[in-house]
Amino acid sequence: MRTFINVEDIGDLNLALAEAQEIKNDRFKYQHLGKNKTLLMIFFNNSLRTRLSTQKAAMNLGMNVIVLDVNAGAWKLETERGVIMDGDKSEHLLEAIPVMASYCDIIGVRSFAGLTDREYDYAETVLNQFIRYSGKPVFAMETATVHPLQAFADLITINEEWRMKNEECGMMDEESTAAANSSSIIPHSSFKKRPKVVLTWAPHCRALPQAVPNSFAQWMNAADVDFVITHPEGYELDPKFAGGARVEYNQMKALENADFVYAKNWSCPGVTCPDDYGKILSKDMSWTIDSAHMAVTDKGKFMHCLPVRRGLIVTDDVIEGPDSLVIPEAANREISCSVVLKRMLESNL
Ligand code: CP
């Protein structure tokens, strides 16, 4: 694996899930792979989970880790070509990238969307410069349009929970029960029902990027689930990510019988009206996920990538309740990243 950006980069999802389970059973099984190899993590933006889980995954694989916070202690980096650098940016990314690459074997990049120039953001300009000029395997740690480590962790979490729910309800056929007993991964198609997964927009006080919902949509479209997206009009995700997913503008209708409710805010993706790109079009608090929303689901599980603003996205009782998966999702970030780093170590170094 040379890059990890889109769901296609991971290949067969059932194999990836099986590999995740294998690593979860023994996190240090592949410690030999990273010996004398160095991961460089570059952050243009803040992080808690990505920073810690990626570092932990690399350490599990025996790697050394260097972390660079571009906005805290490094020279400020210019990312655009053709500019006269007479402002506060002392170094250009095009020199910085090969220099940084000379110190490492794999590079992780966090660089959020600016939300002012759709074309620049959706071209993944910064990420692609790392791919082009580093000569090293590069993975997205949330970039302008994608957050694949989060989406993979979310898929792992859904798979684990769905298997548990099916075991508890006796909804597994004989073949699935046998597979479960041998601890192998079970495709959702072998259960009597596919999980209904709903991605729902929820209100927020600030304009947020579309990276998380983009990747979640892309991964759910590729997974064996019944996937529905719900949001107010104007928040349509880019078709590159939303694909053929069903969009239901009535949130309560979308949530009916849902097994998983994935809440997230995002700003206007600018699909139907490019001038609105990055804007907040709605702050409708009736979209906040509370117990009334969860009541119409099929004992649905609540999901969010974190960090989350309580009272806007979700109420205290829902996120603290027994059906909240936010902590297992975050924990599975270590696992999703371990699979990605393992594959990069195996295939490129
Ligand atoms: N979910 C996620 O990526 O968290 P951080 O922004 O804290 O890394």
C-alpha cells in the first residue's frame, strides 16, 4: 500500500476487517515489521485521537515516531506556488517535504480544509504535494476532504456491534455461528438482516469540514450495510463520496428502525450552490440527537467520531447512555491505523 486516502486503497473490506480482528487479538504480533523504521506525523491542525492512536499503532509495530506540529515550533509553511513570500511564512512546503521525507519511511498528514476555496480543498492540494514530492508512502490523518482512518475504525466498530447484536438476538444462521465460533470475520450478508446505518447532519456553532461525513459515506457505500444519509436541504455531500446512497430529508423518517446513528455536523459542501461552500446554512436544533430521535430506531447505537459538542450534536443522556459507541470507536482508531501501517510496512519498505 503506497497511499491510504480512499476506501479503494484498503482493498477487500472483509479481509481488512479480518486483519483488524487479528491485530486486536494480538496488537504486538507484527512488532518486527517496524524495526528501524520511522513514522513522521505532520499536523497542520489540532488532534487528540489521531495523534495518540497513530503513535500507539506505530509503536505496536515497533516503529520510531517523529511528530511535527507545523503551527507550534516549526517554521510557518507556505503551501501555494507562485506567491511572493513576504509574509509570516518562512519556508515553502516544496522544500520542507523532501527534507522531512529524508528523515522517515512513512508519512501521515493532517491538513484540514480551509473552506474558502472549494477547488483547492477538493483537489487535496496539500496531501497531493506530500505524495508527489516525498517519495514515501503517505496516509491521510484527516485531510481536506477525507478521514479514512476514522471511517475504517467506524466500520470495525459497526461490524463488532452488529455481530454482538445478532448473537444476542439469535439472528445468525448456522454458517455464521460456525464462523463466529472460529473467530473469523462474518460478512453482514450472512446475518438474516443487514444493519441500517444512518448518517445524520446535526447543528454546530462553527463551520466544519466535510472530511468525516465524506469518508463515512464512501466506506458505508462500499460496506455490506443499508446506508441512508439525512440532512437539511443544501448540505448534499459530493457525489464522489455520497455515491448512490439514499438521501432522506426528513430526519425522523430516516432514523426509523436504524441500527446505527452516526451524527456529524458539516458545513455546506457547495454541490448544489458553489457560492455557499463552507457556509453554515442551518442551526436547526431540532436535528440534535436526543432520546426522542433514538426512540424511533431499532435499539440503535449512537456514533460520533469525537470531539463532540454536547447540546448541539447530541444530548448528555444519549452520549452517556448504554447505546453510545463513541469510546469503542475511538479505541478502534488504534486498530484501523495498525492495519494501514502494517500494510505499508509489508508492501513498500
Ligand atoms: N476523531 C478524530 O480524528 O479526533 P482528533 O481530531 O482528536 O484526532
